[in-house]
Amino acid sequence: MSKSLCKFRRTEIVGQIQQIQSMVEAPKYVCKSCARVANRASFLCKPMEMDLKAQSSETVSDVQKKALKAQKKRNKKLKKLLKEQKKLLKKQDKLVEKIERSKYSLSSKVH
Ligand SMILES: [Zn+2]
């Protein structure tokens, strides 16, 4: 059916991207010669079964906790950014008002 992932030419990849995606989805094998991954040994030139247990020494809840923490941090940052943005907007409003006023006074001077 399909040739191994390792044999794809750079120029072929875009055209075969759908197939490639299905080949690398939930990978179980890693290629010993070029470090590609695939869910079937036949997709690789030197396949080796991945040791998935060694890969994730952390428990799921640990990972989730970390993700939550990171998200909270991001939210804080976002809130800060929003505050700063509001401040800047206020400043901008004031500036615009000033400019409008000076324009008005200028034009009134001309007339
Ligand atoms: Zn390979």
C-alpha cells in the first residue's frame, strides 16, 4: 500500500500530507536511522518499538496540575495585558481629544 515515511521526498510530502498524518498519528514506532515516528513498523526503514512507559514518568494528574498552573499563569498575564491595554486606550482617547481640540482651535483661529 504505502511506502515508508523515511522514503518520502521533500517535494512529495505536501501532496501526501493526509496519508502522512494517518501514519504518524499515535505513533508506536521510532526509526533508528532517521528519527521519524509512525504507528506501524512497516512505515519506517529501521523501526524500533517506542518505550512509551519510560517516556511519561509523570502521572496524568501531575501533568494536568502543571497544565492548570501554566494556564492560570497565562490568564494572569492576559489580565495584566488587558489592564495595560485599557490604560493605553484611555491615554489614546485623551490624546485624540487633545488633537481634536487643537484642530478646532486652529481652525477657529484661521477663520
Ligand atoms: Zn527511517
